[in-house]
Amino acid sequence: MDEQTLKATAAALTADAKGLLAMDESVPTANKRFAALGIAQTPEMRRAYRDMIVTAPGLAGSISGAILHDETIRSTTLADVPFAQALQRTGIIPGIKVDGGTKALALHEGELVTDGLDGLRERLAEYSTMGARFAKWRAVITIDDAGNTPSRGCIEANAHALARYAALCQEAGIVPIVEPEVLMDGAHTLARCAEATERTLHVVFHALRAQRVLLEGVLLKPNMVVPGLKCPAQASAGEVADATIAAFRRVVPAAVGGIAFLSGGQSAQDASARLNAMHVRHVDLPWPLAFSFARAIQDPAMKAWAGRKENVASAQKALVERAHFNRLARRGEYTAGLETPR
């Protein structure tokens, strides 16, 4: 394990107020979003959409790294350049999603565990030769209305998998993004999300230490602490910022290379406003706070594109604008007044 390279890559991914673009949607997820907009669900259209993203002029001004799907890293742009190479040419670090998706956790009704450890060492070696310098593994933690989940068994199973994945990544010289996502589905309160998030992260970092993972060479990709989407008491951006930072101060070690939030179903505007509030209200934090958004950056662009070649330029403009807003949020300079009416 080359500790200096891992540290340098982690630092580069959170440097200069930039963040990550998660464009690692699985084929079923990409097809579902295409179907909602009347876009043909074909490999050719997925390639054209990802080409629109990767070739967007100025994207590297706000994006430091892009997380790819296996289908994408093995494919090329419309100009026949491998996607990872095309990103590198613009100054964006290519990464790769390596988990195998979620499955039902035995004897834990309603809870999930992430698969994908089998053969991971070999896959990481291959992805490294294809240009990937960081990877991502997502675990899913659910909160139910009855207060039965998340269970200890679910948290521990997912934490163990995350830690073993992270160790294998670092062995291969790849920075692991550790993503334990507490879902915002349901009617739970801000306080319940805070408790579940804090409990989950405590177990995750215990597991990372047990697997001898270098924390300085890790990026954490957590949820923000937010009430459930169906909760009648929604929270302001400031309340979300305060609850999130309070939880992280208790359980995230200062040595961690950086934190890059997922958007997790938040609107693009909410995700930017809440990230901005963290930087306005909380200074001198031990870790850089960045973003690793998917839909909160892509949605305006996908709608503008709608599968049509003639819309590529306007879609790219929407994509770069959304990414720029999140860079402003990292500086505490984002305001809702910047939004372009659509």
C-alpha cells in the first residue's frame, strides 16, 4: 500500500472547493430515469448521455472526480475515446463503482446488505489498469416508522463489507469511497435520522480500524442528517447543517481524508442550500466537506437533453451550472437567487 499516493488522491478529490459527480447509475436505474422522460432505454442512448456529460465544456472547473459504472469504463465516447481517458484529459479523476448492489439481509425483514466482495481483488486490479484511481461501495440503511430499524445486525453486516472493500481498494492503490447511506424515505424525524446516522458511522469506523484501513486515504460519502420525506416537520437548511455537523463531530475521526455528501433524493436546490449552510455556520472543521451528487447535478441536464442531439449544448450548460452552484456552496457563496428559472 502506497500511503502517500492514497493521501494525495484523497486530497485531490476534495481540493479547490470542487466535488465529485456520481454518474455510476446501474443499467436498470439509468433505464428507469430514461423511461420517465421518454428516452429510449438502449446502450447507445446511455453512451450518448454519458458522452454529453464527460464532454461538457468547463465541467472540470467544479468537478474533481467522476464515478463511473462498469458499462461506462469499458466504453468510449462518441469520438471513440475511452471514458476514463476522456475524463483524465480534462483534469477529472476517474473512479469506479464496484459493489454488486443490495440484497435482502437474511432474518432481517426490510433490511438490505450489499454484495460484491467475491472477486473484488481481481476486479480492482483490472479497473486500476483502466485508469480508475478511486472506487465506491454503497451500503443502504433504512429507518422504519415502528422504530425497529436500523438493526444492529444490519449495521454490522454492512460495516464489515465496507471495511473489507476499503482494505482491498487500498491494497490495490485505489482510494475507497465509503458510502453508508441512511435513506431519507419514510416519516422519521430529524432526530431519528441523526441517531441512526451516528450509530451507523460509529460501527463503520470501528470496522475500518479493525481492517487496518488508512483513514487519511478514505473518503466518507454519507447522507446529510435530514427528516424523512414524509415527515410533517421538515427542517431548514440551517437545522440540517447543525444536526449533520453535530453527528459527525461525535463519530467521524479527524484523520479521515474528506467527506463528500450524497444527495440521496434531495432536490438539487436543497442539496446545494444545505451544503452551503454547513460552510457558513461551521468553520475550522477537521475534514473538508465536499459533494458527491448524482441526481442533484444530473437531473436538470437529463431533462434538458431528453435524448436529442440538438439539446446537447443546453444540457451541458445546465450540468455545468449545477456543478458550479455546488462549488459555490462549498465556499458558502450559494444563494437561491442564483437559480435560473426553468
